[in-house]
Amino acid sequence: MLKKSRMTFTLMVVSLGVALFTSDTRAQNQTATAKGSITVNGESCQFAPPPTGQICSIGGSGAKVSFTFTGDVIDPNAPSFAVQGSFSMVYPDTGLKTVFLGGTAVLFPNLHRFTFQGTCETTNAAGVVIGFGTGTCNGSAADNTSNGAVDNVSFQVFTPQGFIEAFGEPSSGNINIE
């Protein structure tokens, strides 16, 4: 009877160890993600010399924003994770478009929030580069619908030749941050 108890106890300990190892390995292989494709209030302005002058729009059809960032969850207990990915914002009323080229991005999965800053390239309606916003290209998004509230965003890029920004609650689309 003693041998059987010892074997049962040993088997339970081994099973528990395997379960903990498997659970820990799965947690370490998780991915943190921030994804969104939305339309939101915005404004944009391209500064141009006469005779064209500046081309600006506030409100209008809004800014079209799209982003996808992902990163490995190395420590599931950490409050934030570095992520990599893409971001673009188009303001159809002026044709200005900005694309994230690189920088830093951090995701806070428990808060369902995401933030980035870095370098963006901005082009006009003809696709001509109007400037680089180094250090002034930034944004953040909050996936608040999981908490019963509304999503919220703030994205902006400023260059010597113009700016484009989006802010507030999306009028359409979806944000998912986890």
C-alpha cells in the first residue's frame, strides 16, 4: 500500500511540474496586439507658396486611420510590451497621407492602450513627399469598448510643410488592443 501511495504522489508531482512548465511556456509565447481601422475626426493642412497657398480642412470626411502592431509577451506579469508594426493615416479632403517609418511603440494590454512615436513620411495628394516628422510623429489609442466605454484615439504628425492629425472617438471602424 505504501508503494502505491508513493507512486501516486510521485506521478502527481511530475504531472504538476509538466503542467506548470507547459503553462509557463504558453504564457511566454503569447503575442500582444494592437489593431485598428477607423474613421475619426481630424484636420490637415499643407503649407504651399502662392499662388496655391495653404490647403486645409477641419472635420469634413475625417481621417482614415489604420494600424497593426504586435510583440512577444516575454513576461506575462509585465505591465507593457514593446511592439513593432505599421501605421498610416489619410485625410481624403486634402489628400495628405502619413506613414510610420519607425520609432518606438508600447502596448499596455491590461489597460487596452497603445502608444507610439517616431518618424513618419507625409505625402500630398500627388504622392510627393512633403516632409519627415522626426520625433513629432506620435499617437495613442484606447480600446475602451471592452470596459463598456467608447474607443478614443489621438494621432498627429507635423512637418515644416504641413500637418495631419486625428483625435477623439471613431465614427466608424474598430480598435482591438490586447
